[in-house]
Amino acid sequence: MSEAAAAPFSGRTAWARSLETPLRNFLRTETASAAFLLAATFAALVWVNVDASSYESVWHTVISIHVGSHGISQDLRSWVDNGLMTFFFLVVGLEARREFDLGELRDRRRLTLPAAAGIGGMVVPIAIYLAVNAGRPSAHGWGSAMSTDTAFALGMLALVGPRFPQRLRAFLLTVAVADDVVALGVIATAYTTELHVAPLLVAVGLLTVAAVAAQTGVQRWLLYAVLGLGAWLALYESGVDPLVTGLVLGLLTSAYPAARSDLERATDLFRLFREQPTAELEREAQAGIRLSVSPNDRLQQLYHPWTSFAIVPLFALANAGIQISGGFLSRAYTSPITLGIVFGYVVGKPVGIVGTTWLVSRVSRGRVRPPVGWAAVAGGGTVAGIGFTVSLLIAGLAFHGTDLEEAKLGVLTAALSAALVTWLVFRVTALLPARRRIRALIGTADTIVDLAVPVDPDRDHIRGPAEAPVTLVEYGDFECPYCGQAEPVVRELLAGFGDLRYVWRHLPLNDVHQHAQLAAEASEAAAEQGRFWEYSDLLLGHQGALAFKDLVRYAQELGLDTDRFAEDVRSHAAVARIAEDVDGADRSNVSGTPTFFLNGIRHYGAYDVATLSQAVRAARARAAVSGSVGSRRGGKRATTEAETEAERA
């Protein structure tokens, strides 16, 4: 489906509801940025081998910034490495915080396993590197063989492993963040040659002030910018690599779905501005809209494209250049530096991540399990062998001259090999029988249910079989144009999936739709006479005519008792019931329409037929693996049907 065709099926009637959470936008961006990163790496290799002198002269250009008697002077490569890359680590911290606040990791118990896997995925590569370089001065470079490049690994996973479950990305992101935290700590300690305590204490104090401000809900971007810049300068003066500033500030920036009260306030402010377009009201309307969106979302939208498509590729261009010759390759591929890095990443990373994950699962007797199947964990472990960014940063601190060139070759070789091994894991998994393949990819871990109020057959409006393995819940508004667009999609899903159950719940957005509440009450008046679905279909088909006289006319068309219907609407008999739905929406953090849940899990992104069909198949596959399908529908045949559907997902 073209982008233009898909666009109408991603809208929602609410401010900022098009902001996707958590991880979906991040991964879509990383898929494209991986291509940019590869192109920049290739360009660096071509440049340095065509004209090495110009390559080095450009990146050794000194840039100085002075204010009075104080200043900083670095070459261009250093400004990229410890200046611009601070924003990359800011984005990594932002995305990790989104997972903590909105994703699987909001259940803090789920943090234990990926954090342990991240540490295990560093310890084993370091051990391999030290074993290969035992007794040599090059052992000092052990830090260059331990850290995963978050952007490159996630982007490459999306390129070579598009069928891995989405939850693997969240798992790998958490592994990589734990990895980055330790790596930055290593840079700050093991590779800091001269430490000045006073500026270090200043940096800690400034970051502490930022943490307190974030905890108390202060949303003044200028304050954090000043504190962040001050901390960066203090760390630079202390001798510690200031990159840690970005990661800390990202982790401090909270993420949350837009609250309905904030959206209503933003609507009121915009309406005031529409009636009286003054500069003062314009500022208030802008502030109201801005405050309804989490600072995490705002910073992601601002910085993520820059880091993905400019800063990280620029880092690759500045650091990946190696002069390649036959003599260099033959010497480097027998060098313990190159071999230690290659074996550390390609062998040590998957062994460390998969082994630690298995050990934690075993010790906890299954109480702590990976969120995906073991084939997916293995794929995550192999792709974590891409250690581009931080590995090159540490290599630049640990090595010089020929040793540095050998380390760079090891990093590039490991990245290429890790991508190839990940692809092979995928291909082997694809050859497994359907049932084993689904279990190997999806696993049996429980998912976090986002729907606060479970479906109640005695209360909810339900279409489809009562014992269906997949339940699709929609919070909707009869006057919402996007709900009108979604209605034929739902019809097609119900026709295409014989075992799909659909539930409608009310969320009238009274601040933007003046007839929404009355239409919802009218649908409940029709439900009292057993005609809810027929009546709701008429409402969604005539969204421009929802005045009281129109609502009565639709009742007449369906042959309802119009006197009883009109009395129920006039007396607002259904107000309490609709308020219960609205309360459930608030508890589920729903602030816009339409919002969908599949088996209690929120559906993010577009809701065209193809996207929702894929989501339904994935939900069926999860149900099949957990055994719920077989228990509900009588066993093996139903499970096999669900697995067949999952093949098409």
C-alpha cells in the first residue's frame, strides 16, 4: 500500500495521537539510517584509499571556541566523537526511558533479564579478547570488544530480520542501553588518562540538579540545556569523556501518553485563539499543545532524525577510514587485536547474551523468561555483535597508528560477520516446522495487558463468536471521521476472520465533536431495544447528520419504538454507562479515537486492512503458542489453523 493510501488509516481525532509509542517510530527510522551508516562507512573507506592525505587533513582540522580566557580546542574528528555524538546517546537514553515508561519495561521486573544479558554480553567478549591478547600490551584495548552499537544493530536487525517479533527489538534495545551505560563508565574510568576531581564534582552536581528538576516535573527546556551544557563542559575539563551527559539527560526525560484533560485544555486554548487571533493567545495555544505531549516525544521528534541521518553517519565517515592493502590485510588478520575483537563480537556476544538469558531463566525456574523465543534471542545475540560506534570510540582512546588500524578492521569485520550470522539464524529458523518456528520466535512469556477493563460479555457490545481466540476492542466516537474510515476495515476483518471478536466502547470527544455524546446515548437507547449494531452502523454512515431529529429518524428507519427511544435520549438514560466506558478509556491511557486493543494489547500505528490483519494473525499466533486457542476450541486442529495464519503475518 502506498504511503498516500495508508495515511487516512493512521489519523485519530485528538491532539498528538499520531505520535507512536513506544519503539515503532524509532525502529522505522533506524531501518533507513542503517543504509546511511553503511554508505558513510563505504565512503570513508573509498576516500582514505583514494586520497589518504586529504582524509586525514580534513579530520585533523582544529576548531577552537573561546570565551574570554576560557576555551576548547579540538580537531574536527574529536568534535564529532565527543561533541555531536552526545546527541546520539541522548536519543538512546530517550528511547530507553520510553520503554521504561510505556513499553514492556514499565513492569520493572522485566528489566532484570535484559540488563543481565547486557552485562553477560560484555563479560564474555572481554574474556575472549583478553585470552587472545594475554601477555601483550594490546590487552589494554579490551574495551573495544565489548559494546553493541544500538543504532547499527537495530537497523541491521530490521534489514536482515524483518520477521523477528517486535518485542525482540525492545529486548535488544534494553540490552544495548545496559551495554552503553557500562561502556561509558569504562570510558570514564579505564580510558581516562588524567582526572580532575573538582570539575567532575561540578558535573555530578549539575546532573543531580537536572534529575531533581525532572522528578518534580519542571519542563523548561532552557534550564536542561544550560545544565546539560554545563555538565558537558565540566566533564570535558575533568578529563572524563562528556558523552555520558547525553545518556543521563535522555534517561531523565519522562514519556507518557497525552492525557485527555490536557488535550481538552489545548482544544479550548486553540478555540480561544481562533475566535480572537492575538499574539498572546497564540503563545498560550502553542504552550497548551506543547505541554500535552511528553518531553520525551518532543525531543525524539527533534533529535532522532538528526542523529540517524547526519550525526552517526558523520561519525562513521570520520572514524571508519582504513588504508587497505594486501600486506595490511594479511598482517591484520593474524593480529591478536583484530582477532580478539572479531571473536569477541561474533562468538562472545551471542554466547554471553544467550547464555546469561538461559542461566537467569534456569536459576529463576522459569519465573523470569525472555519476552521472545530462543531463536529470536539467538538472533538478538548475534546482531549485538555489531559494535561499531562505541567500539571505535574506545579503540581511538586505546590504540594509535597501526594498532588502531587493526582494531578498526576488527570492528568492521565483526559487524559484517555478525550481520551475516544473524541472517543465517533467520534462514535456519524459517526452515523449522510451523509450530516449532512460531514457538522459537514468539516464546511463551506473558505480555503486559494495556486494556484496564477486561471485556465483559454481559455488558459490552460484541460482534463475533464469544469464544474467539482474538478480541479486538475499539474505543470510538460516532462523530469522529477516522472512526468512520475504520468502520469498513472492521467489517472486512470480521468477514475475513471467522474467529475474531469485536467490541465497541464509547469515547465521545465532546470538546471537538458537539454531537458525539448525544449520538452515543442514542446508540444505547437503540441497544435497549436490541438494535445497537444496526443503529451504530447508521451513525457511522451518516456522521454529518447527528442532530436529535436525525437520531430519531434513524430509529424510525430501523422500526424502533420511537417514543420510547426519544424518551431514553431526552432523559439521558445512558449517561452513566457511557461514563463507565470513558473512565475505562482514561485508565487505559486512551485519549483519542479510534484506539484499538488486540487481546488487551494496544495497537499502535495504522489501522488499514493489511496492518490490522497482520496484527490479528500475530495475536492468534501468540494465543496458539500459549495454548489458549487449543483449550478454547478443542485442540490441535485449531492451533494448527492459528499457526497457518501466523505464517501469513
